[in-house]
Amino acid sequence: MKKLLISLLIAALALTGAGCANTGSDTSASAAPAASGSQSDAASSSDKGVTIRVGDLASYELIKDADEKGFFKEEFSKDDVTVEIKSFQSGPPELEALTAKDLDFALMGDQPAVQGVANEIGIQVVSGLLDGTHGNGLIAREDAGISQIADLKGKKVGVPVGTTAHQLLIKMLEKNNLKTSDIQLVNLAAGDIVTSLQTGNIQAAVTFEPSLTKAVAGGGIKKISDAEGYKEIINVIVGRTEFTKEHPDLAVRFLKVIKKTAEWRDSNFEESLGILAKRTGVDKEALRASASSMPPLLALKDSHKQAILETAQYLKNNNIIRRDLTVEQIFNDEYAVKAGIQ
């Protein structure tokens, strides 16, 4: 009965067009001289004065670029709408904030997104974000005797449990005829990975940017492999369904800003790289390779959705989620399509 009610709700949203904590620092894009916008982008009375709360991760550029360049202010200040940005270390704490209704949108890897949908916290994937295949990987201390994945046997390996990096670690082990019981798995926050490697508390880690770059740049740590050949990692934007149903026009306009920012980044990569360096505290040149290898990927094609469905099936097979999920349950493309993301 519960699945039937969920399916009916999703169908109703599609027919009506309604689809139209571990918090870090907050920044807000609020009142500023308004840029002229089209009449179609004018806010309804129920949208005026709303605060859009967005969860962002350190390695993602687009939210930082949009905030730095004033794109959110240009779009929303005329309607007294504020975009509040909250920084997180990984996806699971964002899920907690979404569950508590402290966020309206969040940028994250596909695994936490799928887990949030499966746990029925009231979210859907509303857009792609970037291809993170080369932004996730295995790193190890140079003195740990690790030169390939098979060398992880018996070693202390750190990973942020419940993230895409966690799934990547399991896939790496499986492909090399190892199990998690063959290693000493240490659950660490992404922000603690580098220090734990440097102090020798762990010998290796599977994590994501900017921790990968920070660790290698600090010396004594080397990169063993990224996710290529193990998992296609699609990072996404999720929306809280209650918010997007109540404010469909704001959801579309938010994604329009994301699209505009991605197009700006394509023509202004050096400036975007500088913004990322400033916001993360990592040297610009150290970030160059990883930023270049993780291009925006907003329009989710069938192949990308299939990769995320494979993540869902993997999580079900490993008893991390307890039910099968469909494309319709995970994705809501309506806002992205209306924002011109196709």
C-alpha cells in the first residue's frame, strides 16, 4: 500500500506540473540591486521572501561560482528571495539536514541520493551535477607498501561510510578478490582523511576531492587509482519534494542559475578555478587536474540514470537499502527541462 501511495503521489505531481546536522559555514545571496529578468521569471506572491537553503560540498564548483559572481542575487533579489548556502563534508550529513527540513536542495554523490529516496525522506534527483569518476579514488601512504589495490589486505583503510567513496572501496576490493573483512575499515569524515593519513592512523583511504588533492599535495601520500573501471560516479542535485511542490517556479529558476553558471565556467575556467581555490584553501595549481577531470554534467541521459539505478541495485543487494527503486521514484526531470537542461 505504501508503494502504491508513493506511485500515486509521483503521478499526481507529474500531471499537475507541481514538479514545474553537520552544517558548516553559511553564506547568503540576498538583497542586492536587481538585474532585469523576464516577466515569466517573476515570483508568485507565495514565493516572495522565501529563503532557498542549499547544501554544498567542498569539491563542487558551481554553487561557489554562482555565489561569487552574484548570479543568485541577479536572479532572485528582485523578489526578496535569498539563497542560503550551507557547507558539508559529505552526503550523509546533508541527508540528515534534508530529513530535518533544514535544506531545500543539496549537491551530493549518487549513493546518498539513492539512500535518501529509499528511506523515503521526501527527496528526488532534480538534475545532474558533474561526472565524479575521476574525483574519487584510492590514496595511500608512500611507506605503507601499497602500490595496487590487492596490497590493501590487512591494512587500515579510511573511508566516509555511506558515501560514494564507500561503495567504490567495496567495488575495488571485490574486483581484486577481497572483502571488507580482509581490511581494517575505519569510518572517517572526509575532512579527517588527510590528517589521519599524515599521522599514520590509517595507511590508505578511499575518498573524494578536495581530500585527494590535499593529501597528495602535502607529501608522503600517493594516488593509487581513481574510480575509472570500477564505478561511473554521477554527482547530482536533489530537491526536497515538499519544497519543490510548494515552489515549483523557484525550483526552475534555481536550476536556471546552475545552468547559467555551468556555461560561464566553460568560458571562464581559470577564474572558476581561482574561486574554488579560495573557497577550499587548496592551491590553485594543485586543484587544476581534478577540476579539469570533473566537468559539469547537468542533463542526465538514460545511460547516466542507468548507472544510478545500478547503484540502487548494488545497495539493495548489499542490504544497505531494503527495497527496489524505479526511475520514476528516483528522478524528477520536470524542473530541469523547464530550466533548459536537456
